[in-house]
Amino acid sequence: MLVKIHKSYRDVVAVCDSELIGKRLEEGIMQLEINENFFKGEEKAEKEAVNIIRNAAGEDATFNIVGRQAVDAALKAGIISREGIKTIQGVPFALVFV
């Protein structure tokens, strides 16, 4: 999966499954564009991604998470619950604002 940290007054962490880069998902009124500029970061194994997510959560970051692997990593990191996961075209995603 890919992890990219956008530095700002509050970091924004983008995590997505690698194969989703460049895709546009639409379902009803929902749209989600997995834009390369926003999501394409460094390839990370699950364990490393979980650690990055946990550390960023401790620094009050916000998160954009798209894809099965990315959502699983966020669940393992403890920043989302199953109730906070939505799907669009069968692809799970979650947003976390602290």
C-alpha cells in the first residue's frame, strides 16, 4: 500500500492500496478520485504502515484511507472502527478528522 504524509499545521496522511492510484469511483452522488498527486507516496508493508498511522494519530493528524489493505491497516492501528468504514463501488474507505 502507499502512504503519503502532507505536511501542514496538522499533517494529512493519505493511505491507499497501490492498484487504486488513478481510479475514479462513483456510486450515486458519491465520487472518489484516487489522485496520484494526493495519494501516491511510498510503498509500505502493512506492519510499517500501521506504525506510521499510529504515530501520526498521536500527533493529531487527519487521514484519508482507501482500499481493503489500507482500511485493514487503519483498523489494526486503532484509528477507525468498522462502523466508520463506507464503500463506493465495493471499495472501502474511511476519513478521520481529529
